Amino acid sequence: MIKSSIDQNIILQNLLLHMYGKCDAIDDAYVLFANMHHHDHHSWNFILTIRAHNPGWDLNLNLLDQFKIEGTLVNKHVLSTMITYCANKGDLLMGKRIHSCLIDTEYEILEGIGSALISLYGKCDTLKDAFSVFRRILEKNVVSWSSIITCCTLHNYGEDAIQLWCRMQLEAVLPNRATFLGIFDACANETALRRGKQLHCCLPDDLLDVESKVLNCLIHMYGKCDDMENALKVFEQLQEPSVVSWTAIMAGYSQHGHNKQAFEIFDEMQRHGVMPNKVSYVCILDAINGQHELEKGKQIHACIKHRGIEFDLVVGTALINMYGKCGSPGDALEIYNMMPNKNDISRNAMLTAYSRNNCGKEAFELFSLMLQKGESVNNITYINMLSVCAYEGALIEGKWMHDQVVRNNYCKDLVVGNSLLHMYSKCGQLNAAINIFERIPNRSVVTWSSMIPAFAYNRHSQEILPMLHRMKREGVHPNEVTFKAILSACSHSGLVDVAHSCLKAMGEIFGLKAGVEHYGCVIDLFARAGRVEEVEKMISSMPIQPSLLSWVMLLSACSKEADLQRGEWVANQILEMYPDCYMAYVILSNMYVSSGRDSDADMLLSRIKDKGLMQECSYIEVGGIVKEFSCNINSYLQEEEVYAELQRLERLAAVHHAFEVPTHAGQVLVPRQVMGLIRQVDCGKDTVCSHTERLAMAFGFLNVEYKDSLFIAKATQTCHECHAFFKSISRICNREIIISECGSLHHMLDGACSCAK
């Protein structure tokens, strides 16, 4: 009888539904709802509320169809909650089904439901539908405006978000916290610093005082725009900065190359008792760049490992990137292999590590494995592989990659097109590179900066200046990077006069101011060509202060041409400006030794010792440990074995007539073992060696497997005698030797170097 009474009383049924919902008896609620003969608006409100607050229970689509057929009026807040749940879950299908129930009803144009639908479509990557809903809302308030602005920001349509903000102001709608969060992110994405500062001035004081999320967003915006002064001012307003605040200020430094400051913030954060989170570690790993910072990267890695987040997808990918940038693809591979879950980003990070470190074979193996496993590849994958093909000169593989690019419809991707162009030019296929160039519809300055140097690399230097003029006619103005690429290509190809003409055209025709690096390329060309007088003239007439490197290049040219008189003058000029310039002493000492003036060389050695300049170091990594070689002979193990191995290699070079130095009279001499400052003092165990990269190489021959390359890092430039020596050893011993010096890499194999010297 009780059951019979309940069946006939919809009020009691609704109360039971409400009770089941409060008690989380979801299945009982659904059974009761399904067996009800009639549903009123309370019934639907209760059942949909239960659905919205119980994510584990999927709403039957037939239930939505029934709701649509019955046309019952349901509480708008319940529907808004349902749509918001679908948005947070990313359930576009369910969200659209709910929307379909509202079409042509008064609910669709209600602001609350409309804002929820905008959020749904924004989070589910259907921006067009979001704008369609926004236009149908009759009375737009701050919530609907904030929703569409956030939606645009989420999809990197920052300019559209800023325009919507302006329209919102014209309609006299006052912004709220969510609006400011969205528009500040838009300014960050567009690096619209001026607009961001204007909006900062409009920020109400109550948000500045209590809303740390808004202040964090401001820090992010200023950091993204590289205005760290204002970012720090906002940061200082926070009474107790959270890990998000510290990470935001750290990210601002790291993403603009201010790595030292990023590490200072990282250390300061921990001194304040704030533990880094995953994002913090990703930011600080991004601030580590270069072989010289590998040890620092390993220290951060140890901290991450201690926290147990080493194989988190995002953190693991950041570690792979870090090791790739630090020239340690082996460590990157170890992380990659141990990651339980991988995605496109982590796989591409590993390919990038291989590509950056010229590990062509390993990159091809990983790419083949990805194809065998049916793993997805995208435009970034092809960009990496085309870079590998370019370095390896792998034309057949490059053409296959080109075919895959066409098949997968990546031809319109500008960066992929630039990579194809670069690959063909590096493989000596100038006509193919030109065809790719002509087919790229919207050529950027990067495209031109890839195409024009290709003419230099492929000995068609007569096309360089006409292409520069064509570039200007087509509305793309060359910049400093363009000319740096052209001059670098000329330097690699030995095009002395062409480089000089391009340097003149840079200022006279295109109105660009040449920098130290531009002059450096031309000075290097003149120096290597033995045109010492022209080097001296260019340095004297430069409108900017010549760099130390330019003077050292001139001194090296004097050494190469055995012009001791001019060399002494240049060395004196250097030492007047840079009294502690170690390289000036080394090169001049080499010149004295070559001229038989050992006493003068000994005097220089004494001066270096007295000034405490014998601190030049070289580094080589063996078995994951970085070994340092300095002028202090007691700073490394295997001392006797290292010197014996170095003597063996020098004898090999001498016997094979591979290490030869021209003198001013034109004859050829095999340098003595005491070349430069490699000199015997008292006895063998008291040797003082300034050419520490030789010691590192000898240690590598003793301790690194034959199949592996030798990677040697040093802070100063390798002298031309050592450069020739390393090239010779690479041919005699069939060993790849890589020297990292002064920010550049020298890959030496079979007697040739990547720098074309």
C-alpha cells in the first residue's frame, strides 16, 4: 500500500529522489526515476543535479532525449552545472547533446547557460561554436565576456581577446577577476607589454591586495614580455609568495636566457622554505644550456629523483631536453627508456636531443622504431629528421622524408618548408632547394635567411646580392640574423670578397648596423686567407669597438703568415687593452718558438706564471664523470700514461707529415714537442702545458671506447696548430673529435673540420 501511494504521489517520489541523491544512492535514484509515470521540473532538477555531482555515473543519452521530448522546464543552474561538468571532463559529445536539448528554447540565450556553453566549446577546441553561442546571448554580462576572452586566450588568439576587451569597455561592462586573468594571459601570449601596462593601471586595488592569482598572472605577463623590473615589483607586493609566484618569476628569467638570475631565484625560493613543484623543476631545467652546465643539470636531476618525479611525463621530457642541450644524448636516452608513458612531445624531445648532437644513426633508429610501433609523427618529428638528414648529408632519406611530408599534408607548414629547404641546400641540391623556396606561399625572414646562404654553400655567390634585393622588393626586410647566416655561409665556403661585399651592403643598402659577429665573420675570412693587412685595416676602421676575438684573429693570421714583427705589435695592442688575455701570450709564444727565439718564449712563460694566468682548463666526459685538465699537472689521474699517450699521438702526426706549419721562407717544419708552451721544465713530471685540450684528448684515447666520439670542451679558442693537429689525428686514428670552444663546435673526422678551416 505504501508503494502504491508513492507511485501515485509525484511529490513523495521527488522527495525520495532528493533523499537518494543526498545519500549517494545513485542507482536507486535512477531506478526510481525510470519507473516514474510522470516527471515534473523538480524530478528533472533532482536527477540532473545527482548526475552533475557524481562524475562516476555517466548520464544515459536516452535520458537526455526523454528530457527533450517532455520539454520540462528545468532549473537553469542545474543545466549550467551539467554543462560545466562536461567542460571540465572534456566531454564534448555529452555537452553537445545537452546543448541540443536547449536549442530554440529560452535557455539557450540565457547568460548563465550561454557562458557555460562557451567554456565547454573553448575547452574542447571548438572556438567557432563558442563564438556562435556568444553571439546568441542577448544580455551579455561580465561572465559571458570573461568566458569568451578566456576562450580566445586559451587558443592563443591573443589579439582577438584584446579586441573583445575593447568592445567590452565600449559596452560599459566592468571587468572582474576572471576578465583580468584572461586578458593578462592574452597580453603575455602576444608580448603586448604596452597594453598589459595599461590594463595593470586599471586593476582595482582590492584585487591587488588580496588576489595572489591575479598578481601571479601579472608576473607571468611581465616575465613573458621580458620586463623583469616590473615583474619583480609585482612579486614584492606579495606578502607570502607561493611556489606559483616563485616559479613565475623564475620562468620570466629562464625563458629569456637570464639563466644566472633564474638559478638565484631557484635557490632563494628554497631558502625561504618553499619547495619546488613540477613546474618549478621544468623552468629551472630550461635554464640549463650547454656542455659547461651539465654538472649543474645532473644536480637538479638528483633533486628530482629524490622527489620521486623523475619519470613524470612533463618532468621527464624536460630532463631529456636538458641533457640534449648539454650535449649528453646518452643520459637523455636513459631517461627516455625508463619513462613508463611517452607521448608525441617526449618522443620529439628525444629526436631533438639526437638532432642537436648530430647523432644521425641513433635518430634514424628511433624514428624507425616509432614507425614500427605505429606511434604518431607530426610536423616537429619531420623538422627534427630533416635536420638530421641535412647534417648527415643523407639525401635519399631526406627525399623519403619529403615524400612523407607531402603524404601527411605538412607542405603548408612554414617551418617544415624551411627545414626542407635547409636539407636540400646542405645536401648540395640547390635546384631542389630553390623549388621548395618558390613553393612556400608566405615566405618569412627565416625562409629567406635559409635560402640565400644556400647559394654561398653551393658556390653560386653571384646570386646572393640579387636575392637580397628581391627579398626587399617582396616586402620582407632582411635583419641582422639574415646577414649573420649569409656571412657565416661565406666564411664556411671561403668566399672572402663576397662576404666583404655583403658586409658593405648591410649598411649602405639595407640600413642595418653591423655588429661584432658580422665583422668577426669577415675578419676570420681575411685572417684565414692570409690577408693580414686587410684585417688590420678593417679592425682600425670599425665603427664599433673591436672585440677581443677580432684582435686574436689578427694575431693568429700574423702567426700563420710568420709575420713576427706585426704579430708583436698586435700582441702588445691586445695586452694593453686586455692585460690578462691568455691567448695573446700563447700565440706570441708559438711565434717565438717557430722563429727559434726560445728565450723570448721562456720570458713569456715566466710572465704568465707571475700574473697567475696559467688557469686555462679543458674538460672531457668519461663514464658520466667530467674530467678537468689544467696547467696544474697534479690535477688529474693517469699523469704518466696521459703524457706518454700524447707523445705517441704527436709522433704519429709527425711521422705521417700530417701536422705541418709553414714558415715565412715557405719551407715546412714538423713542430717540436715543445711547440708553444708545451715545454719541459726540469723533468717530464714537471711539465707545464697550456694546450690542455691535447691532454684531454690523450686521456680520452686511453679511457673512451674506440667507437665513441671524443667530446672536449674549453673556454678559450684553440690555436691553429692544435686545430691542425686534431684534424690530423682524426684521419690517422679514424676517430671523430669534437671540440667545443668559445660557443662554437668543431666536428673533426677523416682530416676535415666542420668549420672548413
